[in-house]
Amino acid sequence: MSTSGVDGTGSDNVERAGGGHRIDPLTGSPTHIVAHRQDRPNLPDGSCPFCVGGSEAPDPYEVRAFTNRWPPFPDGRAEIVLYTPDHDASFTDLSAGQARKVVDLWAERSAALGARDDVSYVLVFENRGPEVGATIVHPHGQIYAFADVPPAALAEFATGGMHRGFDADAIGDRLVSNIGDWSAWVPAAAGWPYEVLLAPGTSVPDLPSLDDASRDSLGVLLVDIVSRLDRLFSAPMPFMMWIHQRPFDNRTWPDARVHIHIAPLLRSPGTARFVAAGELGSGVWFNPVEPAVAAAELRALSS
């Protein structure tokens, strides 16, 4: 935004000051150096820029997407998505119709960004709560449009785990909820104590390919799962959420199936599950909560 500079539009010269795309010679992992983002304010100066009449939402809206003012990528390849004009709401407060509008906007922006010649992958995601770095409480998420398919998404295709990971029979007692053609469950090898994976029952590759019924089901299931997470410890659950979908790189990805990862931060009331040196140094996760137990706890919190 023009004054507060939080999550808004701005200069596309995001690779200045020695920045740019680099590869770690030890691991081969990519890093984007985005030094200009160090100058962005952590909090808006007084009023919420995402409320109607704010610097990023001057006109009334139901849902809204706009270019990020402090982007990690140039040329408008990073966007903010507003879920509702209600500042004090959360995804749990959305009606089925409102949640469907969010899903539609995700799909619309995925298609638009994915159609660009300089985009190979569209990642829709949300950081919820100050514990995971969200600086504005107004319900919103983000979209990054990558020039290349990022490693985390690519790894899912490389392992062939799409079929094994989505096998309904294998999910068993880790199932949390079903709505329409969508299911939510705790992964067998969950790295986060109350991690949840959401996916449709059929191999729909990406958000734009979801039909009306599937979009409705996804919206309602997201409200259901976030509500369960909030009720788990009787407080809003901070979490990270990201959507993996088919790359938009004109290649054939026959095993692709759109799905959503939700990584809640807390392992017990008020206690965060930190990822520390033993895991970062080894690349091996150590989860203190048995996935079937986590699923049973979430399953018991039905609406």
C-alpha cells in the first residue's frame, strides 16, 4: 500500500541489491535473496489496509485479490487474497457460500497466473496467526507464481506417492471428515502433531479443474477442519496451509491431484511444536503425537 507498505503492490525490481535466484552448492536447494523485503513494516500504521476503505481495499468487496506490494518475485507474480471484508472473522466464520467464493478466487487466480509464459507453478497458501508470521489479523492468504516447479511440489510427483497417499483404504482410522467428494485425514507420517491433508476422491489435477460440486465441498470441508482445529485447544489454532496442484508448465503430469496441507503449530494448549536443529540438521521429522490419536481427537470435535 502507498503508506503502510504491508503486503501490497510496489516495485517489481525484486532482485536488486545483490539478490536473485541462488542454488546452495551443498544441497542443491534454491534460495531467492529478496533484500528489499527487509524494509517492509511488520504492522500497518493505525487502520487495517484490508478492510473496506483501506489502502488495499478502497471499494466494497466479497473476496479480493491484488498484487503484493512487497513481492518475492518480479512482474506481479505474488498476490494477496482477501477472504472476507469482516476484519474480525476467520475461515471458521465463513458461510458455505462465502467459502465457495474463496475457492473460486483461488481457482481464478491460479488459471490467470498459470497461463503466463513466465510461470510454471502456482502456490496458494496462508500463514494464520502471529505465531507463524502473519502481521495482519484480517483473514487473508497469498499466492506465489514460480518460474520453476518448487522442490516440495516436485518431490510429491517424483516419489509416486500421489496414489499411495490418497488410498482411502490405507487412511483407515486417520480419517477426520468427509464432505462430498473431499476427505480430510491425518497423514501416516505426519510431521506436525495435528497435521491434516485434504484431497478429492478423484484425480482432479488443479483448482481450476474442480467442478461446482467439488468446489462447494472443498469450501465446507475447509470451514469444518479449521473449526475443529480451533476447538481442539479452545483457541484459534495458528497454522500454515498450502495447496499443491498440477504445474502450469505445459508438461503432462498424469498423477497430479490437487490437495491441501494444513500444518498446525501447537502440539498442546499454548505449547508450540518447534522444528529445531535435530530435524533441520537431519531432514528427519520427530512427531510427538501419534497420527491416529490426533485424528481421533479431531474427529471427536464434530460440529
